[in-house]
Amino acid sequence: MSYSAGASLPPPSRDLSRSCAVVGLGETDYRQDYQAAREAARNRDPDYRPCTPEGLALKAFERALDDSGLQRKDIDGLSVSFLYGGPDARSTANLLGVQPRQFVDSIGIMAGPLPAACAAIAQGKCDTVALVYAVATRAQGRKFGGALHRENAAPASYYYYHPWGWSSQAAHWAFAWQHYMATYGVTEEDLASVAIQMRRNAMATDHAIMHKPLTMEDYLASRYVVRPLHLYDLCLVNDGGVCLILRRADMSSGLPHSPVLLGGWGEAVVGCNKMDTLVRHRLRPQFQEAGRQALDMAGLTLSDVQHFECYDASTNHLVNHLEGHGFTAPGEGLEFCKSGEMAVGGSLPVNTAGGMLSGSYMHGWNHVAEITRQLRHEAGPRQIEGVEVSMFSLAQTDRVHPLIFMRGNSP
Amino acid sequence: MTTTRPDRILGPGHDEFWNWCARGELRLQCCDDCAELAWPVVQSCEHCGSNSFQWQAMTGKGTLVSWCRFDHDYYKGLLDMPYWTILVELDEGPLFVSNPLSIPEEELALGLAVSLAFQDCEDAGGAFKLPVFKKT
Ligand SMILES: [Zn+2]
């Protein structure tokens, strides 16, 4: 198995651990924007103005700047992630009203932008980077499968199977879940526990999109998208923006909030046998390798992690993260969820703001936003008491890139 | 009966694959340098980077690794809904995404022995034979 192909992050280094901190956080109004879009579609409202990447980015940035207590002139680095199209970095700087001396290249989806910004800061290219992300996924009517549209490119991994009608990210998770069910003798009811837990978490989160209680009956009655996966097994599609302000750690005290230190990162990429690695091994070799890198960089072990945020593209993929990193043995992730261990108050709270299944689909940026709130001890009713170390794990179908965060000193 | 399918990817390498199918054979690229089989079609070997291949004939035997039913119509009316797809481990090793041919839903199971068949299909590139699998 190869881990080096297509690496996109700077190499993990102990020298960089804790060298930077998240000092500012801004998110758009996921819930209100989602409801407004649905309302407008229902009423065919001609005056409705859909979200734009520019508008979302600006709102997230202004909130993050305000949250950080810094001024526009303090922002000397900019990292721009418009995953589905938006202005270039220089135009974005104009839009936000900042004059960065460093533009940090970014791969967009979370994990990548933070290590890249951290490396730029360590190299002295800048001290304070605004990382801006926005997607108008829903407003642009983006589709997640089906025939190829050139302007709407998706991973090549599934184009090849079009003649057999096999398409979409959901199909990857469906194959992996069907194999898992047959291997471990678990059922759809078992998997429902993940969707239900994520919904409970979202209900304790003001800005999460889904607040309506989800019952086992609702889950089982919901339509299949790619059977055995139900609608509630797959992440939301919504518009939004997130801005994080990352600053040199030694310049991060005396600001309004506790700094959230970036402790480590890792990356492992599937080199070959992609389908086998995903369906039968559920990326476990990559989770193990990338997780070890990130924890080593931070000088921590898995047992130090008190809060886990992971890329829940689907309910069973959330379980892949849990088992892959070794929080539970393979085949035991659903029992872990059913016994309440993933809830706040359990042994490892997971996706405490509802993740992407019930919270907001922000490509992992939403998870880092929640880590920031938890480690600041500002998560309100869902606060994990005394949390000091959080782990984020992103995994697409063929790569894993986790991040480790820890609470810095109080302001 | 010929059924219309979403378009194949065609071009160098891909055409050879479909030409073998047209003759009723499932052949995959086998690397001249490291002897690994490749699927889907590659331009260079994922294992060693070589771009020299032989088209090796598969026996057409395999076992079921996974299966899923498409209820969401990703292809906008092109295919009869819902429909099943399967993941077959060929006896030679590679995993092959395909469709079941006349396998009852309740018989889909891990390790089910399956054998190659071909189905007459067409897409924008013309008529072609699609490799599918029936119960052995
Ligand atoms: Zn080779």
C-alpha cells in the first residue's frame, strides 16, 4: 500500500506543533439560509436572492474578524477555498477589504488549508492568516452523481462505471455498508442509531440545519437513495461559509477567546486497489497511518483524545472513522454509538454539532468550527466538560487527513 | 434485447477493453513489468508506473463482495428504476463493478459464486456488449 502518492499537505513536523492557533471563527446562518431557500422554492418567490459564494465568504470573514478582536490590517495572509467556483484569491482580498502579503495555496476541503497556512506562518511569510471557505452548493443546484458535466467535475473514480449505472459518492458508501452488514451481522436499525445521535446533537446546536427529532420509525420509513442507505444516512446539501483566523501562537494571547492550538496533522492516500481498500478495509490502513502521524506530531496518543469530529459523508462512514483510528475495534462502532458513548457525556463525544448529517455540509470546516467552540469551552448546552484535546478526521473515498487541536491558555 | 446505457469512457486503452468484450471475452490489462492486473483501464501501471501491458483473459468466475440498489435516478430516466449493481471479486483478483443478470434479490450474499455473461447494450458510441454476472 502506498501512502505518498498525491500528498497535498506539508509534511508533519514536531517543530510546527502548537506553533499556530485559531483565534477567530465565523460561520454563516446555515439554518436560516436553508429555510429561506426552501421557502422561496415552495412559494416560487421571484424576489428571493440565492446565496452566492462571495456573499457567504464576506459574512463569514466579518464574523471571524469581529470574533477575533483583530483589525483588517492585522490580516497579512489569505487562504481562499471556493470549492465549487468563486473569485480568485486577489479578488477575494478586495472583496474582504484586506491587503495580505501572502496568499496561501489551498486544496479547499478541510485539513489541507490549515497545515498549509501553518507552514506559511512558520516560514515567516505572514503572522495571521484568514482562511475563507464558501460553497453555494444548493443555490447552484449541484448534483452528486450521474452523467459527466464538464463544468461540474467529480472524482474520476466513478465515471468508469457509468455503463453499469454505478455512480455517486453514496454508491461508494452503500457498497462499503452492505459489505459491513454481511460481515458483522448488523442491520439497518443498528445504523439508524448514528443518524439519530447526529440529529440529537444538531438539536442542541442553534445554527444546525436539522432540529426536528428523528425516530427509528422515521428512519426506517425514509426512502432509499442507494439501498441499503436511506436518505438519513447521507449528508445534507446546503449553502454556507466558514472563516477561521489562524495566528502565530506567541501572538495569540490577550485576545477575546482562548486560542485553539493546531497540534498536528497527517495524511495517507490510497495508491492502488481503491475499491478494495474502501469496501473491504474501509480505509483502515490509511486511518491508522495518518492518525499516527498527526498524534506523533502533537506528542499525544489516541487515549488523549476527548472529543472527535469526523467527516460524516454517510452514517456508516462515520463508523469507518471511529474504527479506522482505533477508537473501537472493527465491527464494534455501532454498539459504541448505541450505548451512548458518542453523546456528550459519553466516553468519546462525536460530531457534537450534528456533523454534516444533521448540522451543515461544510466539507469538514463545520467540524473544525465545532472543535474551536468546544476547546474554547463556549459550546453551551452541548459543552464537553473540561475538554482539552480534540481530533478531526477527514476521509474521502481514497485519502485520510486528520488534525489534532488542543486548548491554549485562557485569555 | 438492447438496452440504452450511460456513455462508456472511450479512447486509447478503453477501446481495446470494449473490443474484447465485443468478441465475448473479458480481458484486463496485465503489467509486463510487475504482472499486476489493472482495472479500470489505466494508461500506466498503478503499482510500478510501467506503460507496457498485455490483455489477459479472465476466466469469468468470481464471487460477490457487495451489492446495492439504485433508488435515486442519477441518470434522469435513462435506466429502468430501481436497478441493482454488484461488486464481484474476479478469481484473478480485481474487483469488478457490474450488474447481476437474473439473480433474485434474496440470493445476493457475500461469497455467492457468479459467472460472466454479456448483455447487448448501446450508448452514444454505438452498440456494445456489457459484461454482467449470473449465478454460477
Ligand atoms: Zn506494473
